[in-house]
Amino acid sequence: MLARRVLQFLIVFASGLIFLMILKYSLTLSDYVIPSPLDIWHTGKDILTVYFFDTLNTLSVAIIGQIISVFLAFSVGIGARKSTFAGSFIKAAAYNIQAYPIVAVAPIIFILLGDGFITRLIIAAMICYFPLLLSIIGIMSEPVTDIEHFYNVTSRMRWQLEVKIRAFENMHKLITVISGSTTLAMAGTIVAEFIAADRGIGHSIRIALYQSDLSRILTALFLIGIFISVYQGMLEWAGERIGNRWHVSN
Amino acid sequence: MILSLTNLTFQYPDTEIPVFRTLNFSLDSPGFHALFGASGVGKTSFARIVAGELTGFSGQLYIKDKSIVLYSYNQERLPGWGTIRHFIDSTTPSSMIEMKKQLIDIFGLSDCINLRFSQLSLGQKNRVNLIRYLLQEFDLLIMDESLANVDERLRETIILKIKESFPDRYFLYISHNLMEITKFSDTILIFRDIEKIPQTLTLKGLDIASREMPDRDRLETTVLEVMNAC
Amino acid sequence: MGRRENRKQVACFKLTGTGIKMTQYLKWLFFWGMVFATITVDIPLGNAQEDINYRLKWLFNTSVAGDLYALDMGYFKKEGLSVAVKAGSPERDAIRELELGQAQFGVASADQVILARSKGSPVIVIAQLFQKNPLQWIYRAEPGTLSNLSDLKGKTIGITYGGNDETIMRALLKKGGIPEKDVTLFSVRYDYTPFYRKRVDIWPVYINSQGIILNDKLTENGEKTGFFDPSSYGVRFVANSVVTSLKTLRERPAMVQSFIKALLEGWKESLAPENKQKTLSVLKKYDRDTPTDIREKQLAITRTLIIPEGDAHLGYIDREAWRQTEQIMLEQGLIPKPVSVTDILFQDGFGPTQKKQD
């Protein structure tokens, strides 16, 4: 699964590069507009180690942000699953906040908290939290009647059991939602770094953009793609392991 | 008398035709009773009203004070993260442990007790579900096609065991098996089409409590009565 | 309704098996589609269009007063040109647009031009708008703060990593013989809070835009300010110039001449003291957010940055400053080898169309 994901990414990335080269040579564009394969190779080689650690730095913030988001989304989602008022209020608030472009909100966070780790973390968490929350509220507020009926009519239902039943029955959805939120967390961290942080691959992309260096941007995109593919692949693998352990049927 | 319904009328919201109207029925004595009728005539709706799971009806519904009414149906599932044994054990009151062993044995589930619910056949699933309800505290248990997909001989065994083990409880059994409900039921509430007046009829079944073959003529007569009533 | 929304939301993620693969492919196709679309959009496939696009370096503000004045007062039209003046941004690179045919003229900073040329881009400078680089550093003018280069030692200095302020500051540090370990470089973005909170001692600003705003705010708080000007220490890093492609220059010299004539005429008139109100009105039309009093101050400073000293004419290309800019970039490894900077600069000039400043 992991190897397949990485391979898929490599194929897509290579196709993109080939397309760029076709464009470059058919329109006789200079290396300033689209760098030559040799330029990309040399830049990539020179910058790979630095960008590798930058991307790792970004990914680590994204993962922590995602973990916080998942915990928060589960807490709020579980808390709001019963209450019609709280549920609809949280959903409305989540939809509204989601509608704000993060680039508009991020400067406020930077002003309040500076441009360090916490700010990047909060922005990453913000970007992946609300879609997660909406999905988890959706899952947690949907009764699995055929299983829950017995426990309800015999007064044996406890909130922990209810949550467990709903999580188990929607395991594939949850894994897909959490895995999907990886991209959001990563995108959120990169956006944060791009706007204001002084670390991470988003910061490096911004510098490369200032320097009009597409080779560096392509190297950054390559590493981001690889890291996301590997991380998502690992999440799916872990999800599959948990599913197998719990005997979740497909 | 545990249950009495007078002039019960029920209609689902946003529909034009009631499921049933001015229905009267009572359960006067413990035992095995049945609801019979074609699909869609309102048996399940009736059962869920009695169990308190469906509201919005008119008429009078009387259930004896402090009586526990449970409704079970054949689509129910057990959670998937544990074995059948785990879930049955965790929901069996200590007073019913001996009964649990007997039921598992008689219901033919000894071999699959350590499997997970998803690994069972449809008939096994229905039997497992019925067992866990039988082990609960109840006065009236409604069994909505609870023995579907179970072979005929085993069904008879199970019904006879229920009758033998719970003589002072009430059962309302919903089934499409005419012979079965005729043989084993005491009272049979027959649901007919909404246009027919009265919409329901109550007949007496043979209420057999053992494997002995009933009187052939009596059985045939009762079967015909039930068929004609539909 | 809530439940329906939930389902809808959940459905967004309801992807299993081949669904995930398909979605991944679509996601990446979409991603690359966006990358390529950004690069290729509007690439003309047929003959050159008659409309002329002029891509600025930054958003509409007082720094582009002459460009907007030329447009609004019909100087381009008078020359028979239909010009669209377009705002710029870091993502909108005029030189790339020239090469892709999306723009015929643009504004680019000298480091951009030199870098592009070092990578083979056929870009040429036809006028140097800013005779003096507006990029300076604002600081709190406490006694002994910054009276010479060595005062930078021990300071926390704001720079935009990758921006030309980083290049300029590194050049200043080198000139002052100050190793990087003796200063603290602070990554600067849009938010001035670190400077307000005194976490940063000197903060890079364009003296004719944010410089005025920051200066006003600090003055209101009773603080004295000063501006640290690199050119005072001999670092003359060229700022914005008007560029076009060699192809446009060779194939349509008359059009280029007409354009630059109209543009410089616009700049000249916009900066003339008697046209101040007109210029402010034009600016207000395109930049509604800046208060008038600030705009007025910005215009006054812009005038000093654009109008050359001595006999030079508007748009004068200061070859010596360009050579120094190239040298700085070379020393800092921003370009691998010299680019023969004089080849980038339009040799023939537009003498007949330009009037010398008194």
C-alpha cells in the first residue's frame, strides 16, 4: 500500500515534469521561466538535505496539529452527538469558520502569538479540525439502530458503548477521514509557514518564490508529495491493522 | 391481563392511508401468542407501538403497571469487536446463567459461541439475538420474525423450549409461517387489509406444548380458519 | 437538516478501495493542472495581440503614481496604444509574463532582471524608474543607535529572507566588516508587531510607503525615528525598472518607443508639483485604502526617489549602480557568473522622447 502510494506519486510527478519540459522546449522558454532538467537536478541535489529536514519539520508540526485536531474533533463530536442544540450550533460554527480563508485569519494569530511553533500548530490544526469535526459529528450522531436497539431497550447503553459501536461500524469512514485530513494539516502548516513562520518547507518555498527559483519550488513539491504519500500510506496501513484487529468487515 | 388496546389507529406522518384503524386486542393470559398477516399490513408497527418505540397513535393502549415489554427483530446485530460469548455473557444477569447454558445448547449454538457475529449464518444470527433477549428481565417479549432462516425442526424445538422455560411470560410472535403459528400459538391476531372491516380478527390456535402430533382434523380446520380470516 | 448535512459531509470522505486511488489520482491531476494552468494560462498561440499588458511589481499604490497617471490621463492612448496596467505580487513575475507573451512590458527589480538574464531570459531594461532604492530600514532614533555601519553590531535586524532587502543587508554587513554572528537576523513578514514590541531594532520598509505609516505611528507615541539608508554607505542596489523582451524591442521598436514616451511623460507630469492634486485624485481612484494625508506624504517622498539628480533624465539607467548590483549578487552567490550587465540595459536610449530634469 505504502509503496503503491509512493509509486503513484512518482508517476504523477514525473508526468508533470515531462509536461513542463514539453512546454519549455516547444515554446523555447528560458531557464528562468521553466528550469532545465539539469538545473532541476543540480538544485535538487544541492538543496535536498536542507529541504528534507524542512519538510520533516513541517510534517512534524502537521502531525501534531492533526493529532490535536483528531482528539478535539472526537471530544466535541462525541459531546455534541446527542444534543440537538449543541450539535447544530457546533456544526453551524464549524461551517462558518471553515468558510474563512486561513490566509485572512492567520495574520491575527501571528499578531497574537508570534511566528513560532504554536502559531504554525494552531493554523495546521484549524485547517484540518473543522472538516474532521463535521465528519465526526456526522458519524457520531448517526445511530446504528440494529446494534444499539438491544442495549437501549434493556437500559444497558452507556455513552462509551454507543461511541464504540458507532466508531466501529464507521471504521473505514473514520480512517479515510483521518487519512484525508493529513493533506489538510500539511497544507495548513505550509500556508502558515508561507505567511509568517521562519521555519519549515512553506518558509523555504516563499524564499524560493522571492528568488524566482522554480527548481527549488519543484524540489519542495517533490518532497512534500513524498512525505504526504508516505504518511498517508502509513496511516492507512495502521488503520488496516486496527481494522483487522477489530475484525472490521469490508 | 398485561396488554389491552382499544380503538387503536395509527398513521405514519406524510402518508394518506392509516396503517390500521380502530384496532382492538388484549392479552389476557401468559403464553405464546402470534401476529399474522401479509407483509405491510402493520404487524411491526403494532409491535413497536406496544413496545413503546412508536408514538403518534390514537386510541387507548394499556400495559399492566411496571410490566417490561421488549421488542426484538431479526435484523439486529451484535457489535463486531468481540465473540458471541463475550456479548452474551456481558448482558446475562447472574440469575440466568444456568438458563443461558441450556438455551445455547438447545438453540444449537454451542459450536459457534466463540465466533464473531459477522461469521455466523443468518439463522445463527437470529438465534443468538433471540437468546440474549430471552435472558433479560421481561414480561412480554415481541419476537418479530426472530426465527427466520432457522430450519423448521429447530424452530419447533426452540418454540417448545421457550414455552416450557417461560410459562409465566407473554410472547407475541410475528411470523409468516402459517402452520407454525397455528400449531404453537394460543391467541392469533390476524391483520388484514385496511379496506376490510374489521381490519383485525382474533382466533385461537392449538397452543401445542410438546412434539406430539396434533389432531389432524383440528389442525386443518384451524389453518383454514386463519387462511380465510386473512 | 443537521443530519442531512452530516451525511453529506461524511459522504465527502466515503472513499474506499478503488475510490481512494481514483481520488488520489484526481487530486494530483488537479494539483498539476493548477500548476500548469498558472504557468501556461493565456499563452498566445496566434499573432501578438494589439492590446498591451503592463505588469507592475506590486499592488497599486503611490510607488506607481506615474504608471497610473499615464493610464488615467490618456498618455498611452495619445500614442495610439491600448495599455492595461496590471497590479503585481510576488507570484506575478513580470519577466516570466514577458517571456510567455502574457505581457509586453513590466516592472522588475534589478536583482530579478539580473537573475533572469543569468538564466537565459531575453529581458531588457528600457528605463530605470527609481533612481534611488526606496528600501531602507526604520529604527528608533535613540542616541548612538545607528550613525555608522559598525553600529549594526549586536542589533536585531529585520530582513525578508529571499527578498532583496536580505541581499542589501548582507552587502552592508560585508561592507562594514561585520560577521553575521555579530547580528541577529529576524525573518520579517507583513506584521510589524515585533518592531512595535522592540523585539527587532531595525525594520525594512519602503520609505515611500510603509515607512511613512510606521514613522507616523511611532511619532504619535512620542518616539523619534530614523531611516537607515544603504546608499549612504555606498550600497546602491537598483530597485524597479521598466522591462520588455528583446523580441518586442526588435520587432516593434516604434511601439516600445511610444510606450516609454507615454510612460515617462506620465511620470513626469504626475510628479510635477502643480499636478499634485490631479495625481492624488488618480491614486485615490486606484488605491482607496490609503488615507489622503499619508498618500500626500508618500507622493512627496516618491518624487525624490524618481527624479534623478543633476542632468539625468527621468528613467535614466544608472549603469554604475547596475554594475554594483550585479557585483553584489555575484559575491553572494545569487548568480553563478557575471551576466554582462550592460547587455541587459537598453543602449540606444530614448533621448528624443525624454526631457532632462533641471
